Amino acid sequence: MTDMPVVVLAGGLGTRLLEVTGDLMPKVLVPVDGRPFIDYKLRGLARLGVGEVVLLVDHMAEHVRAHVGDGSRFGLSVTCLEDGDSPLGTAGAVARAAPILPRAFWLTYGDTFVEAPLTEVEQLLGDGTDAVMTVIQNVDRWEPSNVTISKGRVVTYEKGASEGTHLWLDYGLLLFRRSVFDPFDPAQPLDLSEVVREIVAEGRMAAWQVTERFWDIGTPEALAATERRFVASGLWEQLA
């Protein structure tokens, strides 16, 4: 069981899912086999040994807060934090939440289902390592790969890279020291990719390789594939 909280980015507009949501629900509440996706996400984190989750919400935040509550029915303690008057971006929202976070924490996305041995990965934090990115050897299978690793380090991170450029893909589960976000103004919008690129350039990010693919609901096609997988595997019964 990990002592570190997991910060979940759950404030996206879900523009690529508008044909599904009709902008009537936040993306994380999109149903998968009759259940909001966030239910799978939170139960999955509990199964990984997580006890505390901080949900960073923005678009239709009140709906997410009402559904999740205090997280107890998922076996978790959940806190919801809203961006405020204007969206802060993925890293800006984390910088705003930093005062309530411990010295190290996990970060993941509300629209992906991921798994990794958290306590093992946490051992990689040390001198010269302020962050860890879980990566999967993708070779452009599911989407263009965006990461190059060497000797256990992330040496290149290129969001939006062209196909054939990299072998590895950011798996969507990262570990950070809180100090990584200290230089950034919590009142200013900031994308997480900018933060990641900076610490990669400074050689401060390790890589942990996973082999099982993630499942997501970012597009209608991905949603359909995820639903088929969850139904076929009986995932909810495994998580319940």
C-alpha cells in the first residue's frame, strides 16, 4: 500500500467526446457498461493500494463532486479541488493544489485506466531523480509514441510527435516530488507537458516500463474499445 496520494486530472472539457456527452456531462462521468468511468478509475486506484485521492476538477465540477462524494464507497478518501474562475491547465491545477500535497505524489488522468506496482516505482525517487514516468513500448500502435528512454531515464519527451520518431509512450501515470512545481505561479495556466519537458531536459526523470496497455475514453473509438475490454474481462466484478 502506498502512503502517497494520487492526484487525478479530471477537469477536461472532453471536446472529442461531444457526440457522446452532448456537453451534458463531464468526461469522467461518461458511462462504460452502465457505470461512470470515474467509478472504474477510483476502484482501480484502491486496488493498487491507494488510500487518498485528490480530484482536480473544472468543467461541470459540481456533477463530479456530487457523484464521487468523499470517496468512501470506493474505499478511498477523496478531495475535490476546482480550478476557480478560469481553467489553469493540467500543470497549473497541480501547482494550485501543491500546498495540500505531501513531498511526493502520483499524478494520473481521469479518463485513463492504468495499473503499476506503485511502491516499487517509488523506490526510484532519489538523488538526481525528482520524477518518474511510467512508459509502455508502443511503437505507434495505439497512438504516436512520444518518449525515448536510455539507461532507465527519460531522455526525450515530445508531445504530438510524428510517427516513427519514438518507441515508447507516456503511460499516463507519473510520480513527482512536489518541489518540481515550486517555480510555477499557481495562478497562471500551464500545461503539464511543459513541466515534463523541463525536468527531462535536466535529466531528472526516471522511466519505469509497464507491459499492460492502458484503456481510455478520450475519443468515441477509444471509449468503444474500452467498453468492450471491460465487459469481456468482467473488470467491474474484479474491482468490486
